[in-house]
Amino acid sequence: MKKGIAYFGVRNPERAVEDLREIRDAGFTHVLHTWSEEDEQYYPKTMKEIIEKSVELGLNVYVNPWGIGRVFGGEAYSELTARNHDMCQVSLDGQTSVAACPNHPEFRAYMHRWIASVCDSQVETIFWDEPHFYFEKGKLENWACLCPHCKKKFRIRYNHEMPAEMTEEVQKFREDSLVDFLAEMTADVHARGKRNCVCMLPPWFPAGLDDWDQIAKLDSVDEIACDPYWERGALEESVQKHYAETSKRIFEIAKKYGKEPQMWIKNYQIEKGRENDISIATEEARKAGVENIFAWSYRGNAYLSSLASDDPDAVWKTQIQALK
């Protein structure tokens, strides 16, 4: 069984090793390291050293493009869009968002440079974390992207202008754009001798990627994953239902295309007394047949204060026990 945990925020290799040793000793076999735009600009050699030390400890390493361009999940800010507004996605209301457009050639060029940098390390798997078109909770109807690059590609494909409404053609165009983007990026990773895992946002978010088969069938994708995290206050029955349904869906699609299924368990912003939700989610993933389970993140996310669990130690102990 693969047992993984996300780890981020510490960029001193000597200090990171202490935590990584605890991760290994707790029974985890894998660790995911985040590699943001800031890491790429200021810490590339440091990140390679931290990855090297992880491998020396016997941990297999995943790396994700943490918040890069805001196309991927993560709390890291993006300088790409701050410096180049032309790269930004445009929402239905005509406003530019904080996210880069996956159809923008300069964003794709940046991602190829990022891949080259990260793959020049002992990373095993690139984790494509929640690739999506931009949306905001509470404003899901204000979809993206209607930037000039998307409009041009849409016009060439459908021979008419992109409508200002979510038609079936627009839905298909958004999905095909993300699939094309991921096909290009994962092929680059494979060509460098590394593996790919794509983690889809759960279906209740308008990410633009609803047909997960389109990702699973890509030759350059080795694993498919999902992270149906629950909001604070969610009922236990809701946690169980979503993890049972999503785990089954991931397992069946992975089996269909000969890929490895992976599920992620929420270990952040866990309310005190609700740590058992972690056990429930983990159990449902395993009941569905998933034997590749990761958690976000190390020690209940204690040092990211806005998303820290109420009792990080209890979260940590609960997740370790659930994976035994």
C-alpha cells in the first residue's frame, strides 16, 4: 500500500529532515513536496536537496506545481499573472482573474521550464493538482475563460464567436482545453523518465474537467486521483457518501484504462472532535479498492494558521492509525 503525506513550508533542509524522518517513522512510504513559482525562482537547488534527503530516508517523492498560475490547487500566490495581465483568464463579467489561462502559449512555455527544473531531481511522480479554469466559491456562475486566446481557438474550432453563456460547446471547449494542456505537459514529463498523477477536483466544482475518462485514457498519465474534501460543519453522512462515491468512480475509471487509482484525505481545518471523519474517508477509499492514499497535510496543517486543524496532534494520530 502507498501511504503518502503532503509536506510544505520548510525550506531549510536540515530542519526538513527532522520532519521527514518523523513521516517515515510514522509508516508513510511517500511524501509530496510543493514546488511553487517562488520555489522555482528562489529555492530550486534547495528543493532538489530536500527531495534528495527524502529519498535517502526511503521516501518516494511526488512534486506538485503548487498554485502555479492559479491553474493548480494551493495557497501560493502567482507572480506570473501579476507581471503579465495578458496571461490572465477573463471571467464572464469581463474582469481579468488572478489565474493564468492554460491556452496561453507563455503559460505553457513556463510550465515546460518548470517541468525541466523539477525533473532534474530525484522526484518520482509529478502530481498535477486540481487543474481547473478559474472560479470563486459563492460566484460559481462567473465562469472563465473568455480571453482572446480562448476566443480565437473557439472561433477556429466552431466557426462562430464564443457565446457569453455556458453552452454545450463551451463546456466541451473548456474540457478539451484542459485535456490538451495536460496531454502536452504529461508527455514532457514522461519523456524525462518521470511518472504523472492527475488529481481532479470533485464534481461539485465547475473546474471544466467533468469527463475524467479523457484524462485516464492519456498514455502519459500513470495515476488518476481525486480529493473530495468536506467543508467545516459537513455532516458525517456527507463525508462518507462523497468518499464512497468518488473512490468508487476513481477506482473503476483507473481499472478501465489500466491506471493506478489514488485518493486524498483531508487533514486540514478539521474541527476538534470530528477527527473520526478522517477514519471514515480513509475507510471508504480502501473499501473501494484504492491502495494509494495520501493526506493533505503533515501534522494537521498546523503551521498554515488559516487552514490549521483545531487539534493537529489528534489529526496526525488519527490519520496514521487509519492507514494501518
